[in-house]
Amino acid sequence: MRITAVDRMLVEVPFYDVPERNMGRELAGWHVSEVCRVQTDAGIVGYGETLPNYTWGRVTDASVARVQGQAPAECMWDDRLGAGLQMALFDVVGKAEGVPAYRLLGDKVRDWCPLSWWSIDMPPEDMAAEAKSAAASGYIAHKQKARPWYDVVEQARRTSAVVPPNFSLDLDFNGHLVNSAAAVSVLKELDAFANVKIYESPIPQGDVAGNQRIRSQTRCAIAMHYGSPPIMTALREQVCDGFVVGGGASAVRRQAAVAREANMPFWLQLVGTGITTAFAMHQGAVCSHAQWPAVTCLNMYRHQLLKEPLTVQGGYVRVPEGPGLGVEVDEATLASLATPTSKRSPAAGVYALRRSSGEVVYYAGERRSEPGVPQGYWEDSAMGNLPPYEQGTRLDLLLDDGTPEWRDLFNRVQLAPVRSGGA
């Protein structure tokens, strides 16, 4: 069996309402999925998926050329091919052999894999609405972005109030607590919420001593992206309790083997619609320590791109048992959602970070910087220029209202953040 053609189709998959109004700040491009369709001379067709605006590896023209005329089984472990193409090859080979993809990946250890609901940073009332939807949809875990431009304590309070006792809230700081001196007091306050179970990357992962201090002084498990600090340092210095694992099939297999030997749990993080989620479930089926709920962001999308959607029951998804990925891609939906380009721009406006003191700091966007001069609220936070997770803080988007005042402020924040008011 040889590969005869590789087609890549861009589709724009709409979000549900709450993620729709919050993802536009920087991640509107996650709407776009590139579906990879591999055809063979045996008449077998395989599918995979890449999020071109967020992925561990894009599918390039060179990747497509590399597999043309090749046997799929000889190529499928090559992570350099990119997410969608590699996934499609596992789908093809599984179909050719009449076995589910997990049989190609390793020894099966579970029939059902845990899956987490995922949310970008958003106002506490929106986060609570998401947590309530998660519980109603069969999930028992919610991974939440925790940012200093929203009140994280209020976020934990509101979400804890609308979920059952067995529901886990996992907070991802992406290093924005900056250092252990700032982090410990904030995390100890969050420790008081019984539903909060995991803190991901509270401070930069390379700060070994700081992460050791945090882990020794807080209640919840600490998760870190595998590889930073180097894995042997992370294990030797005991900086975390488990990992975030992602990437290509070969990388996941290597990382999962180390986690197994160290007896440390991890969650798989492979983002996309139902196509990607199905592949993540196959990988989770053979990784003994993929015990924390996987993150695929499936919950955001109004359509899974599958004829029969995956369902969550008690926090778990049943591993598909059909050949290949074991799911049927909805070609009609792909055609109806086709889009010509993957390029998307953040919502244009002025971002107002409002503090409880009454001070407001205005920004041009989330990630806007010149060398050495932070201009976005992400960079300002990462530099330690904002109070660490101050209660009462809120971020608002100010759209063009047609006034000269708005235009003047918009022009000023293109140069640097603007501060105004305060007690």
C-alpha cells in the first residue's frame, strides 16, 4: 500500500458563546482546523487534524512531498510530518490492518480515558458558567487559565459554588505568579477551595528552587510541561507532581515511558476537534500514567467534525474500537465550513485593566512588545510590572465607539501602556 495523494482542507469551526466572546482577544485563530486527508492506492483514506494557529507541528508542503509514494507504516512515527499528517497515517494503517489505532501505539491499559473541559482566561462569572456547563455535560474536571488580569480567588469561589464535590478545578498560571515569594500566598488562599486540585506552571518552570518552595508549602499537585527544566533535573529536584505531555506520537511515547518509570501522572495535551480528541484517546489507552484528564479543548467547538460525536460519561470518553481512529469524519460538514485562509487577527480595541484601587491601565493587546519595552498586558505581567493576582482586578475590551477620546487613547496605547485614575 502506497500513499497517492494528501489533501489539506481549512475549515472554520464556530465556538460556543462563552468561549466565542473570550477567545477573540488573542486566540480567535483556534477557530481554524486544517483537516488532512491521505489517500492510498488500496482505496483506504485516513484523516488527521492540525490547528495551524496552535500546534506542536504544522504540516508543510515538504512533509507532504516526503510521504508521496511511501508506505504509510514506514512514515507514521516521523514526528517531523506534523500533527494532521501523522495522525492520518495512523488512521490509514489501522484501517488497512483492521485494528484500532491504539493497537499500533502500544499495549492497551484502559478502555475509557479521562477528558477535561478547558477554558481560556475569562471573567469569573463566565468561568462559573463554563464550569456549570462542564458538570452538566458529564465532565468532572475543568482546566482553567488563571491570569492576574482577572480575580483568580473570585474565579475559584464562583466555580466551586456550581460544581459537585468530586469535580476538579485545575488552574494554569503559565508562570504569571512570577516568583515563589508572590506565588505562595496566592496559592495558599486558593488551597482553601477543596475543588481546586492542580496548579500548572505557577512560576517559570526553570526556577527550580522557587518551584521546590511552592511545592513544599502548598496543598495542590504541581504540573509542569515535560522538558523544562530538563527531565532529569525535574525528577531529581522533585519540582512537580506530574506533567503535561504533548507533541508527536514518538515524543509522547518517549515521555510517557519516563513518567511510567518515575510513577508520575500526566495529562495529554493535543488540541483540536473530535478528530484530534479521538487520536488522544487512542494514545491515552496505551499510556499507563495518562491518569490526569486529557486536554483537547473539544468542549469549545460547536461541531466535532464527526458523524457520530464523542460523548463524555462520568468524566471519561470510551476509546473508539473501530479500525484506525475509529470515527467517521463528516465530509459534508467539512465542505460547509471551508475557509480560504488560516490567518486571523485579534479583536481590535483598547484593553482596560481595572484595579480595585480605581486605577486603570490601558493596553493595545495581550502580546504586544518591542525589545525591552513591554507593551501588552501579558508582557507587563511576566515582567512583574503588575500586582501579583490582586483581588478585584478585571480586564475589559473597549471597542471603537466613534469618539475622538477613544481614537486618542487607541493611538497612545500603540506606543506604551497608559495609566489613569486611582485612589
